[in-house]
Amino acid sequence: MTDYTVEFVGTGEEITVSEKETILSRCIEEGIAQEYSCRVGMCLACSAKIEAGEVTQPAARGLTDEEREAYALTCMARPTSDLKLDRGKYPPSIEEDATVGTSGEAAADD
């Protein structure tokens, strides 16, 4: 079993994660405050931008194919190399959803 180092950009936090466990499960065990909600790869609350390294996350259904290369859903992602992650960074698809109203038109700024 291979272990990888996961560094969280800008926080000074670093953990060791096995290729067999998710990044989120290790964060919880280590007491690192990683945001999450559904734990099944749909809500995107646990999203982190991949600054360096690679993950496998075949069950990350909330991401597009392109987003899977640049973002990790920590509840699903398992490292395949050492990583640098920027937590709280969301993929473009979730940012776009936040700007569209229920009528399908862009939400107005107040």
C-alpha cells in the first residue's frame, strides 16, 4: 500500500493519505476542518482545486470530465501521487449554477 502527502495550500496543513482511502476520511481522522455534506460525490461541498499531483475519483458524479482533471471531490478522491490542494475552490459548473435564477436567466446583482 502506497501513502502520499497531501498539502493544503495556504494553511500549513499536511496529511498522509493511503491510495486506499479518501482524502476526506483522512482529514476527518486528523481533525482537519474539510467542508463536506453528501459524501457521495454529488454536492461539491468538499471540492478542492488540484494545484499539483493527481487523484482517482471515478465516482465523482458531480464533476464534468474536464473538471475531474482540475478539481478533487475529497469525499471520493484517492491520491495517486503527492498532492497540493486549494480547499474551498469550486469548479466552474457550480459557480455558473449560482448565477442562474430559477427562470434560467442570470440572477441580478442587488
